[in-house]
Amino acid sequence: MGRVKSLADLRVGQNVAMRKVLIGLVATVTAVVVGAVGADFGAAIYAEYRWSRALRTVANLDFDPWVGIIGFPFITQAMDHHYGEMEIRASGVDHPVVGKASLEATLHDVDLSDASWLIRPDAAMPVAKVESRVIVDSTHLGRFIGIPDLLVEAPTGETNDATGGTTESGISSNKGVVFTGTPESAGFDERVSVAVDLSVSGPDQTTLVMTATDVLTGAGTAEQAVPDDKTAAVLEAFSGTMPGMTLPFAITPTAQGARGSDVIIEGIAENMTITLDGFRQS
């Protein structure tokens, strides 16, 4: 019995030793992986910072825009001189027509052969697809059309956030966007909701046209009827044209709609060559 017990003790000792080896090996591998991920993350942050600073300079912005390089690992993309996807966002940019507007661009399959992963500001970059957006919030839009308490919402029944809508970026359709506010210029001092159709016009498709078509009542509206003799004036108060809505990189608009309480004009183009100074057009 003593001999059997000794063999059992030996096996236990071997198991303990093996566990220690495995634990040490796992800890080493984990440290290597964590270090590699940390290095990749750090390199991505530095590249995004360099892009942001370059964009601020060439686009004459008063602040560093947000730049995100999508995808992991980053270092592999940098070594290949190719980014799969990039996001650029600049909120509250000075605009000569509406006061402030926000600019966004999503770049797909960015060729960095000329630009390098740390970006040369004047470098030409072939891009497989560009999604470009100019965004006007309800506050600045309301000031422009003379309705300071304006609220913008998606057409009744549509999802109105970044996960829904009729485009990939969550923009609603352009027909029946809900505008709610007090149209004092029409001699009407109650908050009212109207359906507004959005479109673009002009030689370069850079003028946003807002055409109010109907007064809305019911759930999700101001629930305020308008007398027949005031209807035309109320609809006119919510209508108007907004020039100067040139998209980043001068993309031609392909969609207009609402997202949150913003009006967004979006354009999508394929197989373009861009430079960073084209991000801000006004």
C-alpha cells in the first residue's frame, strides 16, 4: 500500500508541475497578445490623430475633426497602404448660409499608395466608395426659416435613428418629413405639425428645397388643427430654399431626409480620387 501511495503522490506532483508550466505558458501568450493589441491600438490612435490634424489644417477648421479608422488589425492595413473603411466627422462647422452645419464622410477601400498611412495632406487618394453628408440641426434650420422652436422628425411610421431609415446611415425618406413649430410669420401662434417634402435643386444640386404639403394631426404631432383661411400661410412658413448645401468632396446628392432632429443631405459616389482639402466645400 505504501508503494501505491508513493506512485499516487508522484503523479500528483507531476500534475502540479504541469499545471504551473501551462499557467506560465498561458500567461506569457496572454501578455504577448495584449501587448500586440495594445501596440496596434496605439498605432491606430496616432494615425487618426495625424489625419485629424492634417484635415483641420487643409479644411480650415477651428477644431480637430473626429477621424476613425475602422477594422482590426490596423498595422496590417497600414503596411498594405490600404484602409478598408474610414469615418470623418466635423460638428458645428461655420456655414455662410445657416450659421452652423455638420459634415460627415465615410470612405471605403482607401488607397494610400501616395498618401502613406500617416497621410500627406495634399496626396491624392483613390477611394472605391465615398458616402458624403451635410447635416443641419433643427435649431439652425428653424432660425433660417424663421421658426425658432422648430423640431424635425422622420415621416410618420418610419424609424428615425442610426439603425433604421431608408439609407445605410439611417436617413429617413424625403417625403412627409415632420416639421413642428410655431409659425408666427403666418399670424398663427400655436405649435403645429406639417408634412414637408425635401428635394435638391440648382445646377450643382446644392440648394435644399423644403415644400410643406399638409397640416398633420394625431399621435406624434402637435395635435393642432389650422383654420382653412390660415392653412396656406402656415404651409408657406414651413417652406423655403436653403442654398450652399455642398457636400464634402463635392459629391452629388442622392438622398435627403431626417435623422434624429436633423435634416441630412447625403451623396454616394464610387471610384473617386479625393484629397483632404475637398472635405469642406464652404
